[in-house]
Amino acid sequence: MAGREGCWDQQQQKKAAVAVAAAAAAKAAAEPASAVGAAALLSVAVEARTAGAANAAVLVEAAVAAATVAATAAARAAAEQQQQQQEKQHQQHHQQQHQQQQQQQQEQQQQQHALLFWLSCPATQKAATDCALGGSAAAAAPAAAAAAAGAAAAAAAALLRCFFVVLVDSPALLIPMILLLLLLLLSS
């Protein structure tokens, strides 16, 4: 009688091991991308085979399949993350290039506006006129020479005001404006 009870207990233990292993297999199969679930399934399958479960080989195969799926999913997730990072870096680089182009265009427009302002400034035009006509007016009479000198001084002062205005807006035109200013002053 005791022998039968012992055999019955062993069969019950085997059934319980199979039931536990089957439950673990179902749980891990529900989340095939989980490496933890695959490892747990493999561990339970090994224990079930050690306990003598009849379907231990099936559970081991399921554990290996789950581990394979988990590894594939992890590799795919890593590849997608890397691709997203590359796309983000590409977008940032494109935005930086676009901002640099806009900045260059703005600087060119500022320089053009400053140059137009310089050329359209009344003091610049008057200084150029005085430069062209001042020599003959100074040779005509001392009074005319004095008037031309006063006009040239006033034009130079106005020219300096325009010079500083343009200098603040567009420092890149500093050297050309200095040369033009010196030329006008020397000619007068």
C-alpha cells in the first residue's frame, strides 16, 4: 500500500511540474520579446525535464524559440533607435545649415542697405560734388575758396555722421568707407 502511495505521489509531482512548466510557457509566450520571460521559461523547462516531465523537450524548444524572438526583437529595437538618432542628427545638421544660410543672407542684405544708404546720403553726394567743383572755385577767388572750405568742412562733418551710422549697421564696409572718406578729404 505504501508503495502504491509513493508511486502516486511521484505521478502527482510530475503532473504538478508539467502544470507549472506549462503555465510558465504560456506566460512567457504572451511576451515573446521579453528576454527575462525567455530565461524564466528556459529555467522552468530545465527543472521540468529534471523532474521527469513528459513534455520537457517541447518546453525546451519553446524556451529556445522565445529566446530567439527576444533577441531578434532587441536587435530590431536597437536598429530602430540608431536610425532615429541618425535622422535626428541629420535634421539638426540641416537646420544648422539653413540658419547659417539665412544669417549670411541677412548680413549681405545689411551690407547692401548700408552701401545704398552711404551712396544716397546727401553728405556723400555733396562731398562728391565739392570734390569735382571745389578746385576751380578755390582758384577763382579767396572768398569763394573760403566758402568752399566751409562747405567742405560741413560736408565732411555730415559725411562722418553717415560714416558712423553705416559703421554700426555694417562693420564689413569699414575699409572702403575709410578710403572713400580720405579720398574726399584729400581732394577737397
